[in-house]
Amino acid sequence: MSLQDAWPLFGLELRSPNLHLRIVRDEDLSGLLAAVEAGIHDPDVMPFGVPWTDAEPEALRRGFAQYQWGKRSRVRAGTWDLSFAVLREGVPIGIQDVSASDFGVRRTVTTGSWLTRAQQGLGLGKEMRAATLLFAFDHLGAEFAESSAATWNRASLAVSRALGYEDNGRSRVVKRPGEAQTEQRVRLERDAFKRPDWTLGITGLEAALPELLD
């Protein structure tokens, strides 16, 4: 028996023109950590809800691995938080998250992502988000997708707007102790999705669906 037999989500893979997205495997962790250590964002600003990139290197590596292992254990039909390793030419360059709670009723997914800085500004952030939205809308039956970014994070918000998201309110959040910033929430309805001009490739869907849908 393989690990995929025990946990079918390991077989779920998405393919876009330049990228290969698959559920994070242990073999991806070292490459993803190298991408993190190469830099994701300007250290003077914090784009994440939890300031995990501020951790010392040893604690960051340990916490990163533990976080990914923990996410696997919490997957339940209808409520899950999936991390796809984003690979370009076989090399991990970032992560695309998609999560849901009470999906059978809410039909809503939430996305988040990061890319190593060397791969930013090339259109890959839009491509990996679009791949995730095609998966959610066309294969899971989602009706809405939500996301958010700090108002200073123009690149993330530009991706959202290019795909059809609309603003959905603002809030003040603390991402680093003693430091508040304004977060812009965005929301996308399935019919408003500005679809890419390419077709998503997907494998492992049939085995994965019972793990995700209630």
C-alpha cells in the first residue's frame, strides 16, 4: 500500500501552462524552505496574518514542517485547509492554499498564497490562483471565493481584481505585535470569474472528492 492509498489527497495535482500544483509532500519541504529562506517579502512589512517569516531560521524550519503536517490531520469532508506546493520546472517556488468550512452549505472557499521573490512579477501568482479557482468552481462546485490582503499589497490585490474579485470591506488587523494595518477583503462570485484562456489539467480528482465534499 502506498501513502496515496492511505491518503488520496496526495494524488491530487493541478497543471497550468507554467506550473504544477500538488498537495505538499514531505519531499517538497526542503525545496519550499529554500524558497522561503531566499525571501518572500520586504522584511519591513508583514503580508501574513501570522508573522511566521519573522521566526529565527531553526524555529521557522521546524514550525513550517509542523504546520504542514498538522494541516493534513485536520482534513474533514466539508472542512479543510489544503496547501498546494507550486512547482516550476520541478522546483518548489511557493504555496497556494485553499480552505473551506461547512462547504456543503456555504459553497465558499478562501485562498492565500506566497511566492519566492525571484518568481514574483512574472504573472505566476495570477496563474496559480486561477488554477485553484478553476478547481474550486468547476470540480468542487464552489459558488464564491474569498481572499484578503493588506491595502499596501498592491500586487496581491491586482491579481484579485484581474480575476474578477470585488472589494468586500476593510478591517484593522495586527500582524506583528503592536503594529496595526488595514486589510482589504475581496470576494468573487463564480459567474464573475474572469477565466484564463487555458484549460486546467487535473489528476487524482475522483479519489480526492470523498475527502473534501460532505
